Amino acid sequence: MTKAKSIILFATLMALTTGVFAWNPPTIQCIKLLNNNTRIHIDWESNPDCMHYMVYYFYVNGNLSDSLKPSLNDNLYYHGGKDINNIPTATQYNCYIVAVDSFNNSCQSNTLQSINLTVTPSANRTAANLEWESPTTTFDNTWGGSFKIYKKRGFETDFPSQPFDSVPITQLNYTDLSDVCDNSVSYQVGISHFYFNGTNSTQCPFMTTIGTVESMVDSTSPAAPVLDSVTVTPDNHVMLGFHETEPYMKAFVIYCENANGWPPYDTVYNGQTTWLDPVIDPSYDSRYYRIAAMDSCGNIGEMIALDDKQCNMTLHLKSVDACHKSASIQWSTYANLINGISHYEIMLSSDGGGTWESIGTTAGNNFAIEDLDFNIDYQVYVRVVNNGATITASTNRIVIRISAEETVDFTYIRSVSVIDNRFVQIKVLTSGDTLPFEAITLQRSENGTDFENFTTLSHQPGTANYIFFDSLADFSRKTYYYRTFIINQCNTEAGYSNISHNILLHGENNAQTNILSWPGYSNWDGNASDYYVMRKVENEDVFNTIADVTPASLNNYQDDISQMFESGSKFTYYIEAKENTNRYGFEETSYSNYITIIQPPTIYIPNAFRPMAGNNKVFRPINSFVSIEHYKFTIFTRTGECIFLTTNPQEGWDGRINGVIAPMNVYVYYIEYQVPDGTIMERTGTVTLIK
């Protein structure tokens, strides 16, 4: 015998013995109107002692509408939800359940009444006004904290699962602006009801009747459409592709950027989702586009965001190299492609555009086409592909023909620097990583005009960057000019570089001010952005930046060191030049020679001091700009005994001998120090120790 049958038999015996039934009736928790008020969903819950119920009868507005027979394999109690179909429409629905046990005893649930929703359009039919009742006069913690508003437009098959808005539980009305034109809108309001189902807490939706208004008019501007791509057609026209984000769009408005902003340019009707620009020639020009949508009521929405504007790509021939039978092409980067750029694909045709071949891809915006033949008119275009390969856009088409001896070999001097004041370093960028050559030669000049070959390096396979060293240059006194060229595989000189030179720093002292000057760094592709003045004093191990000088043809800086008299007499400087980002995508740095400017030292020596009291407790020469090099300060007794010695210009005698204050007496001092020309100066005198 099964467990369920045993339970039913036990219940039957109990009933026969007592003749009394104490089963609790089911409780309807929620009702929800569906299918334009012709179907209703009922959620109910029965107590754990209801295992004897054999059938549930569902009544709507007094009419038996459906039934449900629990299986013997169900739980000991029964709870759940039931859809009642094909109910007559009404303004309000009263629902209850009659439960019948195996002895044909019945009990009736509570009666739950639907919430009536009234929906009326505004006078101009641009808004719908919703009003409803609360499911109970007293809300407690078994009810949710807000009413959820659901909305279904006439072109939608069902209500969405998520509400489009909500209001507090104290609010029983709502006004919604229409977002359709000449169409119906249906509404429903719901609230969550929480209850205990016998084992755990659950919830069900309590939903109003469905209210519908017809012939609504849209007064809200439509959302911005999507601009998919801006491409160039095979017949050299710029074409926009786009699609709507809302239904019932009547037209698209095209905007083009010019000096006056974003004026409207054209309007596209009849469901067309492409547009050709009748004016622009994409072989020579490009422009940015934005679009907006017009709905069937004539409302025009906002343009797509400025950050989503798109522009046609323009492709041009950068150079051809007959020696290597290659050509270099370059194109403008595509901006704001949906989902981002995956790569650019290069397409080549040798039969006038009859057939096309993909010859490579790149993430950049330039490409070298190799293995071309002489005297053939090749056609080339580039198309961008987004991530996911759902959208592409193409450039204009260009013609490449190799018929003359041209070259794309190049060299570029990245920087000329004095390294640690030991030698000149020349860094060079070449095309050697993609176009092999035989050798690269460095030339040097002292006037910038008459160059002589200085040294040569062999080509290193796959290497674009080369470094030369000039250890013969007198870089502290002269300016040296450098340039480079290569011997290509055709055994000819090619790719002459820019001319660059070392930064020659000069300096002098002037009344506690160090004056620096240097010529501007010239012939950088990106030009100089800043000159940083670097300084190190005697007691420092590293240089520190003390100034940022705006570039000029002749640059100078005055370093006021009047408050640095205790830093020694030697101040060492160099200049660090920074380049703006150049066409090759990097920034370089160039360093000048070091210079050391020496300030004349001054020494004032007091003739007495009192170590036991007062402010003058230490006998120390007042040294200004005195170098630590060759400095010596010594104290003797009158009998010639040395009682104090230091080589630190900022250190003095505290009047003690072996930790004990010396007797009041006259003592002899002796000072050695160095002046700027290297001469060692001496000073001797006496000082009186007073107690």
C-alpha cells in the first residue's frame, strides 16, 4: 500500500469514527487577469491537513469555470496556481474555490475580488490616466511596498515580464505619456502578496483588470536610431547605413557637420535604411554624419550622441618603391564603429575591379603592398571590420601604378644626446624592419652644411632602430650636426634623414645667480615641447628638475641661488629636451653636456664665543658658497696642540676638549679653502673662549 493511500485510509477511518470534519478550507492569495480579461490566474494555498481534498472547483462571478484533481502522488497538502480560460469579460471578477474531500464533504475558500483598473485618455489622446483600487483597505507586511505598472502597445503580443514604472502603495493613480501613434495601449497594475505556503514564504502577483485605450497619439520624440556605418560605394559615393530602435518610424533625418555646427542635410522616407551623399567626393574629402528619427506623428528625436558620430575613411597612396616593387598606403582611422574595430582588411584588384583579393589585415591605418608588377593599374581599397564581423565599411578606391624609380626607404634621427657627459649618442629610426638595406651611414658636420661620412653600420635583419656613438666630439665647446642615409638593395643612397645636433649648454655666475643658455633643439619631427633644467649641488648625488622652460630658438634660465650659500660653491647643470609626439607615434628625449658653475666663497670669522650661555655657543666660520673640497678648519691651543679638526664647512667647535668645556683662553684657528681658479687659500687668527 502506498503512503498516500495509507494517509487517505487513516483520514477515512478518523472520519467514520468521529463523524466530524475539521479540514481548513483553501485560501486564495492572488488573482491576475490575462488575455484581455478573458483569462484569470488564481494562486491559492491549503493548510498541511488538506491531504484529503480530491477536487478543487473554481468559481468566477458565481459561475463554475474550471476544476482541478490533485494526484495521489502530490504532497500532503496542495497549493499552487491555476489559469481559468474563456471567462466572460466583466468590469470586476469575484473568485472563490470549493474543495471536496473523498467523502464528498465540501468547504469554500475566501472570496477574492479583482482590482478594477480604469484607463481614460486625455483630451488630445497624448496621455492615458490610470485609476485603480487597493486590494485591501489595510496593508500589512504581507504586501509589497509599491504598485507595478505594466504596459503593452498594440503592436506587442503580450505584456513584458518587467514593469516599466512603479508608484508607492499609497498612490492609486498614474498618468502615462503615449509613445505610439494611431495605436492602442493596454495597461495593468500589480502588487506582490507574500504568504506562508506551509514550508516556506512565497509571493504571488495580485493584478488588476486590463484597461485599453485606442487611437493614442505620440507626443514624445523618438529615441535616437543607430548609425551602422559610413562607407564608400564602388562608384565612389559616400553611403550611410542605419536602422531604427523603435517601431513606427516614418523617416530618418541626416545631419552633416560644418563650420556652423550640425545643420539638417536631408530626410529619408519610406522605410529606406541607406542614404547616398550627393555632394562629397570621398577621394579627396571626408565629413562627419549624425542622424535622428522621425516617428509617424512627425516627432523628430535627438541626433545620435556626438560621441557616436561617424565619418567616411579616406585612402591615399603614401609612396611607391620601384626598387622593392612595393607601395605604401595610408587611410584615416574609422571613428566610433559599433562594437569597436577588429581589423582593417586590404583589398586588391589587378583587372580593373572585376575581381578582388584580400591581401592582408592590420590593426593600424597603413599598409605596405609588396610583389607588385610594373605597368599594371592596380585598384585598392580598405574596409574596416567590427568585433563580431557584423558591420564593415570601405574607403574610396585608388589606383597604384609602378612606372618610375621611387623609394620609400627612410631614416630619421630620433635624438642626439650627450650621455653622462662622456660621449654623444645618436639614435636613428629606419625602415629596415620592413625594407632591408645594405648599410646605414652617419655623417657629421660642425657648421650644419658641410657633412662628411663619420661611421657606417651594417643592416640587421628585422631591425628598425640603430645607435651610433661619437666619442671624439668636444661636446662641451662645440655644436655637432648629424644626419644619416642608407645604401638600399639597389645599391643607391636613399632615405636621407633630418639634421639634428647636440645641445650645447653655457653658463656663468653673476652675483649669486647662475645664468644658463643653450640653443633650441631643431629638426625634431614633433618639435620640442619642453626644456627641463636639471641641477645638482655638492652634497647631492642625483640631479633634480628645477625649471621647465618653454621652447624658443635661444633659451635661457637664471637660477637664483642666494639662499643656497650652505650648499657649497659648485653647481652642476644639464638640459633635458622633450619632443612632442611625432608622426611615428613616439616622443624622444635629448640631453645636453654638463656644466659646473662655481660661486666665489666668502668667510666671516667671529673673534669670541661663549659655549656655556648665549646664542653664540659654537665657534664656526660663517661660510657662504664654500666648497667642501680642500676645506679644513682646525683649532689649536696657544702651545700648538690640535684640539679640533673638521672638513665640513658647516661644522664648528663647541668649545669642548674630550667632552669637557675648555678653559677660558685665547685659541688659534687655521682655515684652508679653495677659490674658483683652484687656488688654496689660508686664514689664521685667534678666538677667545668666554665662560
